[in-house]
Amino acid sequence: MAAAIMPSTVPGLYVVPSSQNLSGAEIELVSVDKREYRLREALVRHLETEQQLFDFIIIDCPPSLGLLTLNAFVAADAVLVPLQCEFYALEGLSMLLKTIERVRKAFNPALELQGIVLTMADKRNNLSEQVAADVRAHLGAKVYNTVIPRNVRVSEAPSHGLPALVYDLQCAGSQAYIHLATEVIKRERSYVYG
């Protein structure tokens, strides 16, 4: 695990990048004992043996509910769900919430829904506003106040191999992510310090 951790261009931020090897991992995991716990066990081993400590470990999952995502849910304390402000995303959210509940019952009783982040919002589009209103009506305080707008500069950043904040700190999307980070940290502190 330690060999896979790489520093990024952002001070204090480390990444474990994906590779082509990960594409076959899901198939290989099918026949492995305790396959749901592989990521959790690797993280625990790393944290027990290394001196490097992290304030947060964020596991970015594919938008599918396969064994890789299941491993992430079993290893995690909480799930933060980015939700596109589109109609079909609401149907996917319902399925995801049921899956989180199943994982909590079967594998990880500590797993909780950290929150929902509304993304790709377009203020010119009534649908975006309607989706946001529906999600807030059903999930209330679980929905973050910060909304990530549709933003060309954020979309361009990966093609330049840079995080959006490094690519264009001043664009609306980057500024929204900064506000979201502040909101996440405040929410975390309120859980820890009451």
C-alpha cells in the first residue's frame, strides 16, 4: 500500500492513482474469501504499520455498484454522494441509499450517509432547481448547502492532468468546491466536538 501512495501537486494531498490493473480486480475478487473486506484490511494494515497519518481518506468510486464500490463502502465511515441535478439521478440515488443500508446491515454497521452534494447544476435550467428542491425536501440537512455548478473550466482540468483548483482557482466551479470543503470540515467538526 505504501508504495502506491504518491504526493500530488497540492501540498499535503496524496493520491493512490488507479491503473489498468484495477480493471481486472473486480473479476479477481469474485472468488476471494472475505472479498468485501479487502480494501478495509489493506487500509488498516497501512495505518497500523506506517507513520504517515491522514486527516481524511477519500475513496472515489465508479458510478456502479460492483465489488470495488462494495469494498469502499465496507472500508468507509461515511458516504458522500455527488448527485447530478438531473431527473434520472434521483432514481439512482434511491437505489444507492438502499445499498448503503444493506451494506450497513451486512458488513459495516458504522457506515452512514455523510451527505449529498448537488453537482452540474445549471441555474438557467428549471430541472436543476426542481431536482435540488426534491432532494432537499426528502433528505433535508443531509444535502449540503453548496451546489457545484456546471463549469467548463472544471471539465477542462482533467485533460490537462490537473485538479480544477490548480487549473483555475478563480472559476465558479473551483470556488464552489472550496466552499464545499469548508462545509464538509465544519460538519465533521460538529460531529467530533458536538
